[in-house]
Amino acid sequence: MVRGSVGVIFGETGTFEFKVMVFDSSKVYRGAYVKVWHDASSDEKDHTWVLGQVMAIKRYSDSFSIEEAMKGQRADKSDDKIVAEVTIIGSRDETGMLRAPVIPFSPGSPIFAADEGLTRSVLGLTGNEMSIGMLEGTNIKVQLSVNSLVQKHCSILAKTGSGKSYTASVLLEELLDHNIPLLILDPHSEYSSLKVEGEGSEEDFRRFGVKPKGYGNSIKVYTPASKTINPDADELFRLNGMNLTVKDLTSIFPDNFSTTHTGILYEAIQKVRAEMETYTIEDIIFEVGNDKSKAKWNVINVLEQIRDTNILSPNPTSITELFQKGKAAVIDFKGVAPELQSMIVASLCSSLFEARKLNQIPPGMLVVEEAHNYAPEKGFSKTSSTDILRTIASEGRKFGLGMMVISQRPARVDKNVLSQCGTQVIMKVTNPNDLKAISKGLEGVTSYVEEELMRLPPGVAMLVSNEIERPVLVDIRIRKSKHGGESVNVLKAARTVTPPPPELVSSQSHEPSVPTPVRRPMPAANTVEAHEHDILDIPVVDSPGQDTNFTPPPKRQPSRPPRIEATNGEESDGGGKLFKKLFRANR
């Protein structure tokens, strides 16, 4: 055995795979990287180290009999055989191109554990800007290029609870450290925690080479709702409410709205435009009310709902305020209806894309959390924001506008958006439809990758990138800032004594609102009144302070006097014949 080798090639070999008899099982495991010296030809220049990866490993023994297995005893394990199946990745030539061997490997060639330099070089882990974690099972840092991540878009896909929001925040921290502008669409109030310094063990921070850090000066949270609903927000977010077009308003119309409703709205806006230079949604509602069609009431109902949200304002939030170097604007959708969210995303992203095309804002990244709600696949649902997100995914690279797509349901995300992502960070996925969608939409995904995705532990992600030669497993580093996406501990909450609300405490400190039953005095036994009642001891509730001389309110008078017929056939104030018969017969 060659000194330092962990195994030797045996049996039939090829240019893409071979089998290895393993000597050191501590360094050879499923997913481990190994290297082998390959004599490609008689020319010494073609001799080079080739990188491979262990795809499967088996262990067996010829001497362990059935009888021993039935007894459950095994004293000697020295004759165990460990066989690993290795897939060839290749080597770099003088020009830096990745080359695969063209001549099969020789049986008997020793196998060694791959060193960091060869692994980084062959896999393409040459970035040195964004440190997102370590190569699983090694101490090799995985670093990405900021320019490649932003311009070629990024997707983070995982099932619920696998750590996709945590991983997204790690990437956002790195982007903020490099002064990249960020606009974050946050449906669940998860990213405001970037302001707060993170907590964790010193050992974890030291292992990944980072320090706790809060980004309070770089994060500003906006709410489209109100400060009452979202008191943690820094500013209110408002859209432009002046001179609205049909397209602006129909983006929030329900799917069951017909062309008749759109026609009513279009006609009303045309009339308002002809009469006024500047107009608001109130003017549109008034003009729709003048329409003679009964369908106008459905249109008015929707327009009033938009008006009542107060999302429209003559002083809207400007896109230049939201998108600044080294800053992150978080649009917190807490308390906002899903239909309204879609309208806001459509309007906001359209303004963002137009401003970037005109170079009014610096290059940066749009972060779309729960992307399946804003860019759903055809057949699942329909939203007004899908088209603009498709446009940014396909054309944003030309103008320096990147997009980060985050979703727990890859099968429900629009494939035109997902396929444009050059970097994919995929965590544990078990749903068959989602696995199928990942296999179809992403490059470099094999059956091995699908099996790994189903077994990934929390905190470990599969990284697929155009810059990396093959999918790799990454142990995501610890966050610098505080994690804001933890799941609620239901059992802990149930065991915690929750104090009553202040209004309930204050109401309990005063007299109860329900009056106390008061018994009326029992009359004397020798009176007539006593003989007229079978049950005398009946509790009767009297309102506190009730006046004994209570007078009932007058009955409602008719809105017009009754019709009265005179004896000569003319109308009079006495009422008709039927009225006289019923009400004046006893006079």
C-alpha cells in the first residue's frame, strides 16, 4: 500500500468511473472527494491529478456466516471489505478548461484524499467575495462571486422548516457587506431581524470565521398597512394615487370580473381625464356611479375597497428612496390582503425595472420571498405581478437588476422565472412534484442529486451554479444577525401563563356590566294579589337606576297618511272602506 493512500483501484475501470478497495474508512465516505494520479499518455505533460467523488460505498464480509448472524455475535471484523464507487469529475488543463480522461484508469492505482487546492480548482470554487459556508465534510470555504449571483439571479428552494429563510439571510448579509442595494418583499415579517446582532456559540462563529453583527443602520422596514397593524415598521409605504389608469386598477380586480366591468371603469376614467388634469380614485368612483348599468355596483365595491386600504396617496414612496447603495428596504406585508399584495408587487417591480433601465437607481437585487404567490405557475393561480417578474428574470441581467427567488413549493413557481436563475441553493425537498420540477428546471440535477435532496439535514444545502462544475453540498454558515424565521413552539406557549389583555383587566376591576337579579317584595298573604299568582318567588331583573314611571317610546308613525275614501267617491282623510270596517266598526 502506498503511503498516505486510502484505497486502490480494482476490477473493470473506465474514463468516468471505477471501483476502489478502501483501506481507510475514516476518509472515504459517500460524497467524499478523492484524487488519483493519471497517466494519460507517454507524454509526461499529460500526467496529472484527477479529482473524483465517492457516489456509493458498501461494506461486506465473506467469513461472517448465517450461524454467527443468528447468534448475534461477531468477534472479528478485520476481514471486512469496503468497496467505494467513484465518479470522475476531471482536471484542469493549462488553459483552465476542465478535462475528463480519455484513457481508462489502471487497476492497482492508489487513491488519496483530495487536498483543498485541487478540490477548489477543479470544482470551480474560486470566488473570494461571498462566504456562505463550508463544503460538507471538509473545512473548505465555499465562496461565490457577487457579480455572478446578482446578474444571473438566484433561487433558494426548500420545504418548510429546512432553513430557506435562514440561508437567504446569510446571502443578504454578504450582499449588504458589499454595499449592494436590496429590495425585499417580506410576506411574513422575517427579515426585519437583520437589524439585530445575532446570538450563538463562539465556537460556531470562530469555525466559519465571522462575528456577530447587526445591520440596523442599513435596514428600513416599510408597511403598506398601518403602524397600528405593524408597529415595528419604520415608515409607511404608499403607491401613487394620482391619475390612475385602467391597468393600475384592474390588476387587483377579481378573476370573475368581466369585460363589462372593465368597460365601465375605462369609460369612467376617460370621462374624468377629459374634465380634470389630476384626479384621484374618489373622482373615478363618483364617475362610475353615474353609469346606468347595474354592473357598476361591483366596480364601485372593489374601488372602495382599494380606497379604504389607504395604499394610494398623493405623496407616494419613491423608488429612489427604497433602492440605495448599502441599504435594504423591507416591504413588510403583515396585515395586507393577498390580492392587494399582488397589486403592490406589480406596481413596485414595474417602477423598479423602469428606474433601473433609465439608470435612476444603482444596480442591485430584488428579493421575492414566497415567490409562488407572486409568480405562480400556469394552472395554479393568476396574479398581476407574474408578467413583470418574468420580465425581470429574462431581461434584468442586461440592466444590472438581479432577482432572488425564495419558495417552499418549486412546482408552483413559474418555470420561466425559475429557469433563469443561474445559482440555485436547494435544501431538503421531499414532495415528488417539487423534485420533478427541480429536475426539469435546473441544470446538473441527476438521480444522485434527487436522492441527496430528500436526505439533507437542516442547515445543509445543495449548491448548483454556472460557476461550479457540479452540484456540491454546503454546510451553511451561522448568521451574523438574529434569525427571525423561527417556528412557534406551541407546547411552550400553552404552558406559559399569559396575562389577560389590559382592557379585560380594567373591565374586571369595575362593577360587572350584567345587572344583579333583584327579588321584588312578596305581597301579603291575605291580599287579593297573592291569590292571583301561582308563583310568587320569581327573580325579576331590574336595570340599575331604572325609573319606576317608565314610559315606552312612541310607536313609529307611517311615512305618509292613510288613504281615506269619502262617501261621494272622492278621497278624504278617513281611510278606505276596508279601513272603516276594521277599525271604525266599534266607534
